[in-house]
Amino acid sequence: MDLGELLAAAAEAGAKQVKKQLKRRRRGSYLTRRPGEDTPMWNACAALLREQLRPHGSKVRLARFLGIPKQRLSDYLKNGSRMPEAETLLQILNWLAQKQAGRDISL
């Protein structure tokens, strides 16, 4: 009986370990999304933004309009190390639309 109990306990422990290892790990929605191949819409937006930010001083004006440091704007566009939060992205899209309509609201 002792041997039977030992085997049953070992089998139960082994089954728990296998179940734990086979449990599908969640990717996690808490992970920060980074720009790259997985973000085609942001890549298109960043390309349009870079095109509009060619004139001298336009990056500084946009950064002031958005209320962020110029370096943060560089992180979004050049370094590819960050993506803007939702409110900032909406402000960027509004700025782009106004700029393409011939108005510069960052002046």
C-alpha cells in the first residue's frame, strides 16, 4: 500500500507539472507595442508625418503643439523606439489633416 500511495502521489505531481507546462501562456495585453512590421498603420502615418516635417523648425513647432519634448517626437519618428499614446496620436492626425488642407495650427 505504501508503494501504491507513493506512485499515486508521484503521478499526481507529474500530471500537475505537465499541465502547468502545457498551459498556454497569455501574450499579455500589458506589453507595450513597438513600431515595426506589426504596425503598418503607424508606419504609414509616420511616413506622412516625416514628409510634412521637412521644413526647418517644424518639428519644434509640432512638439510644442503636442506638449511633448522634441526628443520624444524623434523617438516616434526616427528611432522607432516608441509609439505615441492615443490622445497624442489623435492630435498628430488632426495636425496632419490641417497641414494637408493648407493650414498650420501649430503656429
